[in-house]
Amino acid sequence: MKAIVQNRYGSSDVLEYREVDDPVARDDQLLVRVRAASVHADVWHVMRGVPYVLRIMGAGVRRPKNLVPGTDLAGHVESVGPRVTRFLPGDEVFGQSLVANLWRHGGAFAEYAAVPEGRFEPKPAGLTFEQAAAVPTSGSLAVQGVRDEGRVRAGQKVLINGAGGAVGTFAVQLAKAYGAHVTGVDAAAKLDMLGRSARTGSSTTRWRTSPGAASAMTSSSMSRGTIRGRTSGARSLPGGLSS
């Protein structure tokens, strides 16, 4: 099969497109025909090999241990292992190719990928493969910040710093879905992206540009909550959320 391969750490110049052996799915894995794969910050870190601690966390000390980059993908199930119970060949799926520690290559940038059943879900019919492939890592981080750590509820006020980024755009939409009043802050160049996130669902949005070339968006009904803070001043939460 064809795949993007990396034999040493560095810039994107070290990536090669060439023929490699097909992956073999274990008993609890799916073999997925990849239709789309996404790039997120962890993929960039592993490509560069920085911070250096990721190398001893499993990425490979001198060179990448796994040669094919990428962790987030969407595609068709080609075959399933004997212990797989939730999927059949032909199913459309999306998810992460690694169970833990995303600071290593996961084999998503290839024609086929052997992936764990437990990290995949059926692809919603309303999403394209490209849209679905962008969800797993960034979307799960947003869920952790808004729902698990932030415990966002309707009527709260939420500030999302970096609202125009990969995690931030998901966080804005999740907070809106929970009924919160959301303010998003990011660079002025991302104003259009902030606007698209704010328009998701029913809400009234107004904009302002803050000093220092940062843009801020405020929506009156953006989702389910704001981060609670009983101390004076704001407190930061995972995913760039603050009270």
C-alpha cells in the first residue's frame, strides 16, 4: 500500500510517500480503508521529535519507532478481527488509531490502518469523511475541558481562549449546546473561523476587536455553561477555558 513514511525527526521535508507493507489487524482490531486523515498538534510534535520527552514516552529515541504518522482517521471497515463485535466490513467509521499516548505515530497517513475497535465509532451520515477525521483528538480534548473539567451548565458564562483553533472551535460549539453564554478570544486573522463556530445552532452574536490584535466574540446563547469560579480573578482549565 501507499503511505507517508518518516525515518527521522525533522520538518515536513523528511516525509516520504512510498510503498509499505499492508498492516495486519489483531484479534481486537479493525482494518480500515482510510478515506481521510487529519493533522493536529500532536502529529506535528512527533514529526519534529519535540519536546524531547515524547521520544522516551514511546515515539522513539533516535528516530520514530513507528514510521507512518497520523492518529485521527475516517474510512470504511475492510475486515475485522475475531474478537470485534461492534463493526462489520463495509461500515463507515471514524476514530483514533492509538489507545493511549498520542505522542507517537499511529499509522493513519496510509491507504489502510489497523486500529482498536474501542477507539472507533460509526461515522454519522451527515458528516463527510474529512469532517469526521478532524474530530477525534481535538473534539475529545474539548469534551474534557467543557464537560468533564468545566462542568458547564446552562446560564453560565464561559471564556474560551484560542477559540479559533482546533480544540477551541469544538469547545465553542459544545458550550453553546450546553446553553452557556460564550466569549471566544483568538487572533484577528481567525475572526471568520470564530464567526462560523458562533453561528452553529441558534444564537445572537456580536463582535469586538480587542487591543493587541486579538479578536473577541460574544454570543448570548452559546451553550450549556460557563466555568464556575469562586475565587477572585479567572482560573484556567484544560483546553484554554477560564471562568
